[in-house]
Amino acid sequence: MRQPLPRIFITAAVTGNLTTPEQTPHLPITPAQIADACLEAAEAGAAIAHIHVRDPATGKPSMDLALYREVVERIRARNPGLILNLTTGLGGRYVPSDDNPAVAGPGTTLMPPEARVEHVATLRPDICTLDLNTMNSFGQVVINTPRNVRRMARIIREAGVKPEIELFDSGDIALMHDLIADGTLDPAPLCCFVMGVKYGFQPSQETVIYARSLLPEGAQFTAIGIGRNVFTAATQSYLAGGHVRVGLEDSVYLARGVLAPSNAVMVARIRGIVEALGAEIATSAQARDMLGLPQRAA
């Protein structure tokens, strides 16, 4: 078994797009709240902030470039070294209509690949996610065809942004190998195993070890768990030689029946767990070196 890394980085996924304000009153919604959540998580030990934005009026997921810009500018004004990881996951959901499944029904978010990465091309974060999954999800379908992934990956590369490859099942890893073979992705990618979506990878140490065994040489990974698995999966990720991620995107609970009061508290909790197991927590500057990202001066 691969030995745990002596130094790992923590990612804070502060709001996501599926967690709702009805689930927790602590969910950051406005750009100011999202930026503050990222900065507080950084103070608690997170080297990377994974960012979605939401409509401030409704709390629903948004792709509004102005909202992303405000969040990024607020963070960079106060902590320019924090590694920013913007999502590109929205825009891939398809809901067939009841009468004709060939016609999109309410809830469909499919959009051109270029629109899904417009904020990345404009704002040039350090990292952005790149989903490889085409799968059933909550009674709907998420679609990321190889052709569309290649179109998104090209724009991400041209923007000088490092993709974090989101892997929801073993077939996604097979696709990743094809994308590496044709030069779309770098040979040693940054990866994330998403565990706990009902029809994808299920959370267990066996899943982490299996998924890790399929990665190319030199790849770095983080295994994340949805819901009650958030801290268990993060610990398993570290023990398997990976990095860790927590946050209100992944779970609203700090413990059984106890709502997490903030992303920062979740970061502090997992930091304490993995440090007790021997981990050294990387600063943002150290994580930049580990990922081959340029340093940002204060």
C-alpha cells in the first residue's frame, strides 16, 4: 500500500450547487459570504478553496460571471496566495420530458461547453474542475461527452489553468487515460474521486484503493465523500496517499445530528484528524509548489 503523504493540502468546498439553504442556515450564498467562507477556511488550514456561486436573491446555483468575478476579487484582495479552484460542473444536467424523452424537460441545464468555462477563461483561477462523468444522478442524467470535455479542456489549457479531473466511477478513469493519450490532459493529472453519488463510486477504503490503482504514474488525488461520509472519506484519502477535502458542499454536518457552523470548523476538524495520524498540512505556497502552480505575491 502506498504510504500516506507526509505533507498534504486541504481543499475547502464552501457552498457547491446541491446543498440548499433549507438544509443549513450556515450555507454561504452571497459573493461576500462565499469569499469570507473561503478566507476563514484558509485561516483554519485550507490551501485551496473550491468555489461555486449562487444567486444572492434565491440561493440557487448560478453561472453569472459577475458573481464569480466579485468572489475572486474579494479573495485576492485579502489573500492573493490562496489557491482558487472554480467549478465548471454546472451546465451538464439533462432531464427528459415525460411525453418525449428526446425533448428536454424542466431542470435541464445543458449548455455549450464554451459557456461552462467562460468564467475560467476570463478570470484565470489557479485550478478549475473538469468533470468526466456521464451518469444517472438523482433521477436525472449528467452528460459530459468526450468531445465536449475536449472542447472545455482546450479552453482551460489556453487560459493557463490547471484542471482538477473529477472522477465519479471507473469508466471516467478510462476516459481520462484516453484524454492523456491524445494530449488533451497532462500525463500526471490532479484528480478527485467523488464518492457517495448514488450511481457512482460508493464510499469505502476499497473504493479509494481501487480507484488509486487505475491512476497514471505521478497523478495526485483527493478522495471525497458526500454526506455522512465526508470525514471518513477524507481520512481514507490521506491513509491511501492522497489529499483531503471537506466543506458544506459535501456535507452540512460536523457529527451525527450536529450542523457544521462553518466551513472553517470543518477544515479544523479534518486537520486535527490527519495531523494526529502524522500529516503535515501544506500552506497555499507549499501546495503551489506541489502542484506546479506559480506563486502569487501578497
